[in-house]
Amino acid sequence: MPLIDKIAIELGAQEPWPKDVKLYQPYEVEQILLPDNANCLSVQAFLKMCHLDFQVEPRANAEQMSPNLKVPFIKAGRFVTAELEPIVQFINSKGITLTEKLDNEQKADMRAYMSLIHNVIEVAELYICWVDDETYNEVTSVRNGSVYPWPLNHVHNYIKRNQVVKKLKSLDWYNKTLEEVFQEVENCCEALNTRLDGKNYFFDDSPTELDALVFGHLFTILTTPLPKSDLANIVRSYPQLINLVQRIEKEYFKKRDETLSFFHRDVVYINKSHFALQFYLLLTI
């Protein structure tokens, strides 16, 4: 973690949780992409699991506003912190934690699975959005450039795509085939499914940041319309993971019992929940 983040965490620990915390992210309906949406939803889930008040503030330039150019980020009083892990540490410094009942071995296990999600599922999401030409042309380029006028939309897409390609090359993912990417995701889901092992959450009956991260990515994969449905189909083949996603959404996002029922159907079921409405609006773009 950068030194400036460590200093912010130490200073922030001296102050109570503000009442006007803002979580900044791109616009959901017209702009945000699969990886960013997953990360934003993961942070929202974690904050709700900690029973902390916050307000979502969509901004067209949220990525540029962030201290490390990553979304989401929160502004809590004088302090600005981006991404799930630094936000978790910032909140832990205030004595608020979801892992107090875990021993050191369990905490190490949790961090390992979180790293697996970042290194496999999140990277696969980047690959699908920016390398697969069909998805890039039909979804990514349209949404990522939607908040910029012509020709800045094309310039922004060009710069962003080059950044992502450079990252994927450094991770040895750029030259993978789609089939290899999907296999990596399936292997990751299999590992998560085995670790869950029939429990309500990954560590018995209490959620942790791992559950929040899994929820963010799997919910987004299941509810984001893409030209290729392979990612969603992989997740659908693991009922335990689906149940986890439904449990978290019902418990912490206060949705009806039928929410997410469209996961198992070919025709989308539209109810009055925020996320189902978001899904419907995405389909109309």
C-alpha cells in the first residue's frame, strides 16, 4: 500500500465514521463497464455489511477524480480512499471489522481467495470487455465513450484500451484464447464453490469482505448483458454461488424474494428492485 494511503488510514482512525460519506463511481445505466461495476458493487456490499451509512455519487469523470485512477472511491470527511482493500483497512482502523472471529490462518485463506478473484475473474472481465472485438464494438466502446463528445469519445476509448492491453500483456493474458479465459473463470468458480462447501458464507454464518467481493463480481456477471453469455453461463452452473449472491442481495440490499429469479430463465424477469431495473435499462441501450 502506498505511504500516503497508510498515513490516511492512521489519521482517519482518529475520527468517527462521518454521516455524509460519499461513494464515487461512474454512471450505472449509460457508462459503467463490467469490471468497474463489479468493484463498485463489492464496496457497496462491504459497507452495507458493516452497517455504515453512505451515499452513491455517480460522476462521469469518477475515474479521473480517484486518487489512484481506480473506482470506486469514498470520501469520508477529509479522507479519500479508493478500491476495496484500502477501504477495508481504513474502516478496520476505526475498530469496525467483519473478521474479528477469524484466526490468522482463516484470514490468510480469505486473502488468498480474494487475490484469486482479482487475478482471474477481474482480469477475465477486462479481457472480455477490451480484447474481444465483438464485446468491445457493441458494448465497451459505446458505454466507455458515452459521456464524452466526438471525437474525444474515440480518443478516450483508444487510450483506455491501450492501457488495458498493456496490463493484460504483463499478466500473460492478452494472448489467451476466449476458451482459455472461460476455462480460467470456471476453475476459479470451482475453487470458490469448493471453499463455500454448503455454508451460508465462506466463513460459516457471518459475511466477510470475501463474500462482498464475490457478490460484486458474480452479481454483475449475471446481470450485465453481453454479446457472449459464456461468463454468466459458467456462474449459473454453480447453484451454491448463486444462492450466496441471492442471500447477500436479499439481506443487505433489501430486495424481494423473487429478485434474481431471472438468473435461471432465458427470458429476463423484471421486478421493482434497483438492480433488476438497472438490468432492464442496460438492455435498452
